Amino acid sequence: MYQKTVLDNGIRILTEKVPAAYSAALGFWVENGARHESRALSGASHFLEHLLFKGTRRRSALDIAKEIDSVGGALNAFTSHELSCYYAKVAGNKLPLVIDLLSDIFCHSLFDLDDIEKERRVILQEIHMVEDSPDERIHELFAQNFWPDHPLGRPILGTHQSVSSLDRSVLLDFFANWYTGCNLIITAAGDLDHQQVVDCVASALGSLPKGCRAETVAPTNRPLCQVNILNKKLEQVHICLGTAGLSQGHEKRYVGQILNAILGGSISSRLFQKLREERGMAYSVYSYLNAHADCGSLVVHAGVSPDEAGHAIGVILREFNLLNKHMVSVDELQAAKDQLKGQFMLSMESTDNRMTRLAKNEVYLGRVLAPEEILANIDKVSASAIQQLAQNLFQDQGLVLQMVGDLSNDVFPLIDLTLG
């Protein structure tokens, strides 16, 4: 059972009572992320995520840790390009405690200068870690070239230059602009009472300023075909090959999900079978959908030996071409549908997943979809719809290839991204 209440200051509260649950998951979702930052402020959203656990007027950082541990709970946070989330999971009867705790860090965080400098060093090390991990770095580089000169192409962590220049006054201004009532969504799922959640939030956050919701600018152009290489002494070559995808709320999103499942979304997918099981060329190979509010991408990633990089790219392009030219079989389509439906039903076993689903439905769709509606929409997808979408997405002029590894410069002109 879903319920929604909007407070006078714009805070949206959505809950789902799960009768059989003993736990409750709670999330404070701020509609703010890396895409809302200027180049100079790159990394500010993620920086704030670190700082909000460092102490308030009422609680030290240790107090926060002890309080959540004392009830056997879990507390964490993450930042994406479009959202910042602070979440907790506790026994249902401890939900008021974590509402108070999260409200405290929202309203009374200290932003101590020593903590800011300490976390700056931590984040710079986090950036180093990504730069030293080619299987992570390649996705940042792909996005940078796929969405050039747009915030979606910038790393969530920021850059050395931007993170080093973010001072306390800049962070406080950024916090005041975004951590407001109209940008805050609070979701909870599990053993709970909706009115109790509303009362607790209203008491703790009723005075939070309403603020204004900022509009975002979508990328204007589909990327042109391009090949980008980062030469680095590695044992493997990491490949990301992708094209335009669909937005979170796109009417064809279920078609896209099934297309991705067939292409490289599981161990029975075409690319996993072709590159790993049949040819033994890759240990890791998969495709994924990167969907945002107003745009998206579909990306294939694989790690192969340098002398097989060209062959692997050819296999990926052939699968793009086959999906363009031929409808998938009845059996393959049904298997992909059953996979997606099974994954969705298993996700509903978790109060964390239910809480997250409430938030993303609110942000991207403006309403909570019933499970029956989702399953029905998956079942409606046809083989012809998959082929039509593949023909729209897999076009020569829209492909972007990013490679990281030990590649000589003379490889560059030999790469052909023509689908044929």
C-alpha cells in the first residue's frame, strides 16, 4: 500500500507498508547531483555527502556511528548525476530514531574546517583510486566523450582541480541552494505507519526552507561517431562501445530493457556467450543502460587482451547489426521477459529496493507504478518493437568507442565502427 503526503515546505513523503516485514528502510533523496554543478563546482554534491556524516550541533561523528550501531542498523549515502541519497535500515520500531538522525544532519551539520580538509584529502585519494582502476576509469572517459561539454560527462567525484578549490563558503552556499524542501523526497518501506513517518518528518523538518527547484538542460546533440584511446601500460584492453539510449521515463523503456538483456545483460546474453563462452576472449563482458531524466546511453563493456581488441569490437558490432536486421526469436524474447520479471519480483523481497523504487518513480515518473503494471508492460514488448528500437539506436554515426590499455598509435586508424 503506497501513501504520499506533501508538507507545506514542499517535502514529499512516500511510504509503502510491507505487512510481512520486520525492518524498515528510509531514504532522504535530494534532487541534486553532478549534473547540477558548474565545471568549477564539479564534485560539490559528492563532497557534501561526505561532510554530512561528520557531526552536528547535537551529535559528533562518533555519536552518529554509535547511535545507528546501537539498534543494529545500517547507515550510508551515495551521489549520482541526478540524486544524492542518505539512507538507513533498521527494525521498524526504530524508524523515528533514524528520521531524527538524518534530519539532524540535514539541519545542523557543522561543516567544520578541519573536517572539510580531511575529507578533501579522502576524496582526492578516491579520485586516485578510480584513475588507477581501468575498469572504473573507462566508464568516466566514455561519458566524457559521449556527453562532451555537458555535466553528465563530468565525473561525480569531481576533478583534482575542482575538489581542491571547493572552500567552506562555496560548499555552504551550494548546500543552502539544494538542500531545501522542494528538492527533498523522503521514502520509506517496510514495517511502518505512514502517519507516524509524516509526523516525525514534519516535527523535525517542517522549518526547512522550501527553496526552488532548478531546471536542467538536456544534451542537445546525438554524439558523432568517434574513437578515443587512453594509452596505459596494462595487461588488458578495456573497451566501452555505446550509443544513445533512452531516458528513465521513455515510453519505450521496457523495450530497451529487454534489448539490453538480450544483448549483454546476463550470462545467457548474446555477447557473454559469444565473447566468453564460445571464444574465451573475455572474463568480464556486459551491457548496461545508463538512463537519466531526459536522455540515456546503451553501453557494452569488455576486457580483452590487446591483440584481440579489434576482434572483440567486431563481434560487438556484428551483434548490433544482427539486432538491426533480424527480429529476435520467440524463445529468446520470452526468456528475456522472464528474466526481467523474475529480477523485479526478487527485488521486491527487499525493503531497501522498495524504498528506492518509491523515490525513483516519484522523481522520474511522478507516480508509483504497481507491480502488476510493470509486469504487464514487460509482457507487451514485441520482437518487432525490439528491432525498431535497435534500428534507431545502432547507427554508424552515433557510436562512441573508448579504449584504455597498451595500444600503439597505429591501432587508431585501423578501427572501423561501420555496422555494415
